[in-house]
Amino acid sequence: MISDPVYFNAVAFSTQGYFEAMVHGHITAKPLLHLARTLQLLRKRLDSPDSPGFSTNSTRLTIVLLALVSEDIELGETIAHHLAGLARLVSLRGGLLQVRPESEELWTKVCRIDIVVAIRSGTRPRFCRDTLSWSPYLLKNQVKDRWRHEAPARGQAARAK
């Protein structure tokens, strides 16, 4: 995958950008050049659905990587844009269940970014809607446990009066 120029530039941007942000507190021009190149090559690839790289794992991993970087530096609109593009590519390949047999790594990263965006935005995930329960498990069980423990004590206090 690293031989794919789109993915290579995305990795270069994310690693250089991360280390520069840690050292300097901001991202300098060098990683931004890799970002510009990534976006240029990615747009060209995605504008041509018939191109051989349109729906490859490296294209999808590039979008996931850009979304993860956007999430790390808290770019709300950008991450939503990346997730929408990723949803389009995943649906073209038959949905998330078709991605998992092809690439467990890609499936994991897609699910991660989907859940992160859902948690940050307070919405339901795009991909994991039907496979996860969204009912409040911990709170529901804490209320049940509290009721079980407090109910006998309440009954004893009422009898003591």
C-alpha cells in the first residue's frame, strides 16, 4: 500500500504533522505539502469511478487516515466530509460487512472513526447502526442494582416506624 502515492502522501502528512505539532505546537508547511498532494491525487482518483484505484483498500485507508487526523486536530466539518466520502466508497463495495473479509485492519479503522464521530457529534454511527445496541446498558443496570439493594432497606425502615 505504501507504493500507492495517495496513501504514501497521506502517511507522510499524518506522521510529519503529528511530530511537528508535538514539537512546535502547530503544523508547518512541509506536512501541508503532503496533504495538498494527497487531496489532489485523491480528488483525481475519486472523480474517475472507472479508474483502477477508485475503490481499493489503499484509497479507503487514505480516507480513514485523513479522518483520524481530522479527529485528532478536531476539525468537525472536515471529519464529517471524510466520513461521507468513506460511506460512499464502502457502499459501492457492498457495505461494511463486505469490507471485513477483505481487510480486517480497514474494517477496524472504519468502525473506530465511525464511533468516534458519533460520540463527538452525539449522533448514531453511519456504519454500526444495526450491529450495536444503543440502549444505556451501564446506567440501566446501575438503576436495577440500586433498586434491588435499596428496596429491602426501605421496607425495613417503614416497618420500624
